[in-house]
Amino acid sequence: MLKARGVDVIFGIPGVHNVEMYRGIEEAGITHVLARHEQGAGFMADGYARATGKAGVAYVITGPGLCNTMTPLGQAYSDSVPVLAISSCLDETGAKHGQLHQMLDQAGAARTVCDWSEEARSAEAAYALIDRAFIEFASARPRSKHVQVPIALAARLSDTAPAPLSAPARAQVPLAELDKAVAMLLAAQKPVFVFGGGAVGGAEVVGELLRMSGAASFTTYAGRGVVPLDTPLHFGSTLARSDSAAFFAEADLVLAVGTELAEVDIWRDTLGHRCPMIRVDLDPAVLGQGQAGDVLLQGDAGDFLRAMSMSIPARTVDAAPCWDAKQVSDTRARWRAETDAERPGIVPICDALRTALPADTMIYSDMTQFAYVAKEVWDMDRPSHWHHPFGFGTLGYALPAAIGGKIGIGQQPVIAIAGDYGFQYTLQELGVAVELELSLPIILWDNGKLKEIEDSMVRSQIAPNAVIARNPDFCKLAEAYGAASARPDTLADLATEMKKALDRKGPTLIHVTPDILG
């Protein structure tokens, strides 16, 4: 059934409870990737889904197996990633106690981090739940799902699964509402677009739409790459700059397309606008967060952008908006300098690394200061090529997610960026990258501490505590797994080692410290 629905890879760990799920995997033509921990399996499924646009599937066992993958499921939920976890479960938990892997409410536990979590009590129910997951991945906001199958049921014979269902089209903004949005945009003198991750499907028309409308633009971190690099009125992924609120206060129309405008997007209570807002989103729950006076349009953000680009006439010079391209450029330069001052030394490393990488490199980053800086100063020339654990904000994401991404896209270059602390959450997945001979450079940013937390404590006038842990020799550790390693002394050496790592069969850990700047 899974193969017929496009699944070609499953990430997981077999156990005595879910062993029946492994019957027939090879015959179906599906590859199983053995993770070293269920958390790694979930992150691999997430990284695979982000890279390919297909559903990522994870197999885990009852109880602790599912619990271990709940962090990745929570991450996939918050970042709108189509991940399906299929687990075993006990046949009876009410009248029987003390069983292996027993939980009070396994499905309920997963329900706290998933879109939904259900138990299949027949083969027909299992088929129906899996089809429900794939239909919702295709037609609604994609979020993690969990299906559990009782151990005894998994071992029974069943009829062949039904043929795949035809997924319905995603909701579209009605034509009358589209016309209203176009009219509002043409009437505005200082319109501003905010493009989120939901807008990536319309990226090919965004440059022309901004040129024709004369609007300024921002992206969320997930929306990076939607706006072409040479767009003169683009502020970048700088919504978190506190004084970006001043520009929204100047605007007379804001169009928020495919974004929640969540805390992790703006890092303040409000965007700062005092004008009408048009919100376009596939998810009605996002629209329900709007304010009185907002124009709320439910539909696929990418399709909306394409329709708007075909409907809007180019503005004449006399009617052009009043944004100043030089002011935008000067502001971006100032914000870049502020970013460098807040976390010194990382910007030049970002610049050197960006220059050294092929244009189509896909990047997976962890919760680390290196990534926090890069998200603001590293402009992307295409969308969906920098993946980060934005909403849930878990450590340990980058390495296993990059492994899943690399498995999904093959020869296209993929790198991981992790901090010295977060890397140790899932470093055991190096074994998977070595085993599969994945060409995967891993940038390990090692400042010897939880620097972001230390800085937060200092700002709070708290004496730094519990922010320094003894680190291993990361290069020797990587080599113990069978990976290559490098410790570049200069930025030029970093570029050289990156090229070698991309050409090498198997992963390479590239250990980078602040000393690289001399």
C-alpha cells in the first residue's frame, strides 16, 4: 500500500513488537534505513520530506520507540512537514498491566505533538487511516500524523489494500476575493508583502509581482529564497529586527502570504502595522488569528500569487508606491552590522562558506548561534533549500535531517550545520551516513559552550551557570565512526575542505571554532 502511494524509503528501527511491519518491505521495492535512535529516524523522515516534497515515513516500536520519535513529530507539526509515523501498540492495556513497553495512553501521548494520532483496529481501518494521511498531506496544511497497529493485528492475513485515492485539489481563493485583493494593492501607496513558507509554491512569479506592484517585501525564515536576490525593495528575512516594526507602521497595506506571523517569525507581540492586512493561508486556524478589519482569504498561497501576478496590471510611474530603494538597502546594511555585533565573528564565516558552496546546495541547520546569524545574513537564491527546526526548536535536528535529505535528493549537494552541544544529541547517526557512504559535509560550530544561553543569562543579570560542558575531540569521534574529519585554520582552508568533503564518498566532519578568524 505504501509503495503504491509513492513511498520508496522508510526510516526506522525494528523491534519485537513491530517486526511484522518489516514483512515484505524489500519485495515491495522500498528501502529501509536503519537509524541509531528513533529520534534520528523521525528527523530523517522530516529531512527527506522537506527535500523531496514527498511524505516521510518512520517505523517505530511501542512505548519508548514512539516516545523517542515524538520530538521529531512535534517539529514536523510546527514546521508543516508531511511525516507519517507508524508504530505498533499493545493489544490490551486496560485489564492487563506490566507488559513490555506499556503506556497509559500511547495514542493520546502522540496526539499532543501530531495533527492526529489514531489506532487501527482492523486492516481496513489501517488502510483508511493511511489514505487519510496522504490525502491530507496533498490537500491541506501538511503536518505530522501517527497510526498505531496492535501487535496481534499486524500478524494477521488481510485483503489487498485498495487502490490509491485521487487527492482533491487544494482550496483556492475565490475570484471575487482575488479581485478585491488586487484592487487594494493597486490603491495602496506603501504596500508590503510578507512571504512565509507557504508561499514557496509561487516563488517563480514573486519577482515580477513585486516589480509590477512596487511593493516592499520581507520573508520569514521559512520563506527565504522566495524573493529574487536582486529585488530592490526587499528587506530580507529580517522581521525579527525590532525596528522593522517602524516600516510596517509606515505601510498602508500589508499582505501576509502563507505565514502564521508566529512568535518565532517576528519575536514581538505585533507586526507593527496600523493599516489593513490581507492574510492568505491554506489553514483556517491561521486566519482565525487575524484581527478585526483584516481581509482573510483561505486558499493555497502559491496559487494565489500566480493568480495575482496574472491579474494585476503594472503600475504607472505616477502611481508608483513611495518606498525608497536606497533606504531599504541602507537599512539592510545596518541590520547586517547589528547582527554581526550581537554574535561577533560569525558573519564572515557565513560569507566564506556561502562562496564555497555550489548554488544548489541544500542546507540543514540546528539550533546554534551560527544558524541564528545565517538566517538573517545568508540570502538564498531559491526557496526550500535551507531547513531549520523553526517552531518546536529542538536540538539535534541537523545531522539526521540532512541524512534524510541526502537520501531523498541523491547527487545534489547537502550539508549540515550544528553546534557543539546540539550535535551530541544525535551524533550517533553518523553511523548511518558512513554506512550509506553519503557525501555529507557537517559543519560543527564549536564555541565551547551554550553561548546563546550564556548571553541570555548575562542579559538577565544572572551569573552564567550550566552553560559549559566538557567536549570530546570531535574529529577523533567522527573518525571512530569511519567518517573523515578536518579542522581548518583559516577561511581559505574552510573553502578547500568544503570542496574536498563534497567530492568525498562518505561524510566529513569539519570542525570550526572562533579561532578560524585569527
